[in-house]
Amino acid sequence: MSRIVWKGPFIDEKIYYNIIEKKNTLICSRNLIITPNLIGLNLFVHNGKNLLKIKIIEDMIGHKFGEFSFTKKKFSFKKKKK
């Protein structure tokens, strides 16, 4: 579900200032929107269990951090031994 246009993007000022000053590269809030001033940074996004390293590129602008940190593993069937 997207955010209402008149409210604008969700940006937590404390987290953004820490990212820009490079004091804190850990992001636990997956609903933050990626802005153009974050291009080229390497950040760690928490997916509930692990920290995933993500490099921000131009194609990610306007998306949320949660879209790039998957919370579930891909399922694959195991082969039976004969």
C-alpha cells in the first residue's frame, strides 16, 4: 500500500542525519524511502534475523528499503536418495 500523496514520503530525520554523517550505517526501519542523496552508499538493512548489505543505486530511488531485504528464503525441493 502506498502512502497518500499529500502526506509526502516517510523520512525519519534522525536516521537520515546519521546515514549522511556516516555515524550509523545500520537501518532497522524498512519503510524508509530511498532519496537521491543516498546514492553510492553501502548500508546494512535488518530483515528480522540478519543484516543484509545493500549498495544504493539510481534505480532504487523512490522505493523502500524493505523491498531490497527479503525476509523469507526461497523454497526448493530436496532430491530423494535411491
